[in-house]
Amino acid sequence: MLSTQQNLSVNQLLGPWHRWIRSLRTWLPGECLVCTQPVKTTQDLCTHCFSQLAYNRYCCTRCAEPLLSQRKDLLCRSCQETPPAFDQVLAPYLYAPPLDALLLNFKKNAKRTAGSLLLDLLMAELKTHPALQQAEALVAIPGQKDRLRQRGIDPPAWLAQRLAWQLKQPFLTQGLKRCRNITSQQELSRKKRWLNPQGAFVASQEVKGKKLLLVDDVVTTGATCHWAARELKEKGAASVTVIAAARTPF
């Protein structure tokens, strides 16, 4: 296993290569990953579909849950009453068309071009955010083994690795591991969803003292990120900022 310094050195070398590969898209014909219209840009998204993206502009400053108020300095009731372990969630888009189609293609069909597009959209919105500028390492929400076998890809880890290349920071592949699988969240009540991921993660000592970015693909209840962040902080992480492509209202 590479040390943190070795991991950082590798990412600093791979970052420019990754950006160069992406820049080649301006010279190659392609199609919109949503509507299949022809495009010739670094992003496989046509102008119309880009204009349909739903932004998560007005949301809780802690968990990024969408709010009805058009203010940007509010906490939702849940975060006021029971603050989560993470410091904040950065999820610039809503889980709505056309982004939901991209995420499904990425997660269910292992379509890496959709993952690259999601990464481009994320960086376009967040690259100047202080949390990304100050981050010292990245970790990812680890997938469940049964789902990894079905999908052939671990979406959060895939995104985290490429974010690390762009940010020139180490991706700690052993920083957060799953120690047990959990039952599906879909049919559970809000309270049971919140408690379901408890005890599902174990963090390593290499996170100690670091300002971390915790990468996920979609945040729904925030429960998974809460228990992951709690474990990271118990192992000494200085801060945990969750970064995700989208947030679903709950």
C-alpha cells in the first residue's frame, strides 16, 4: 500500500495526464449523454440539457437539504436539533432530470463517460470553494460488496480518485472501509434510515489531523455520511466535508 506522501506524488503526476485526456474531447465527435444530440466539447452534454440542470441553490448550510426559503444562511430543523457529525455537505445539484439519468448510467451501468461528466459539473461549481482549496486528503463512502460485484464499479471511489488528481491531494483508499453491509434504506422510516448505517464503517489512523473531503455520489438522508464522518472524527480527522454530485429532498 502506498504511503500518503507516495499517494500524493502519484496524484500530482496523474492530474495533468487526466486533464490532457479530457481536453482531447474538443477534437473528437461525441453525443450528449442525455439526449444523444451531437456535441463536440469536453463535456458530453448539449446546450439544452445543460440548461435543464436543477441547482441546489437554497439549502441547509450544514446538510444541503433543499429548503423553500430563498436564503442561503439557514439550517434545517434536523440540523438544529441533532447536528450531524460532518461539517457540511457540498451538493450543487438536485437529484432531478437530467442529472438523475447521468447518475443512474454511472452507478447502474458503470458508464464512465457519465462519471467524467459528473466530475466536470462538480468541479465547475465547486473548484473555488474554500473546503476544496483547504482539503488535505480525500476518502470515499465505501460500497457494499454485493453491489460492487453487480455494478463492476464503486462510484464514490471512482469520483474521489479523479477529484484527488485534480486537487493534487492524496486519495486515502484505506482511510475508510466498510465493516458490514446494511439493509436497503428504501422501505425504512426516517428514524430507522438514520440508525441503519451505524457501525458500518471503520477508519484508519492515516486520517488523523487531516481536513478531509468525504466523497459520495448522491446524498439522500445524510445518515450514511453522518456515521462515516463520526467514525473519521473519532479517529482524529480535523474536519469532514461531504462532496456529492446531487442532493435529494427528504
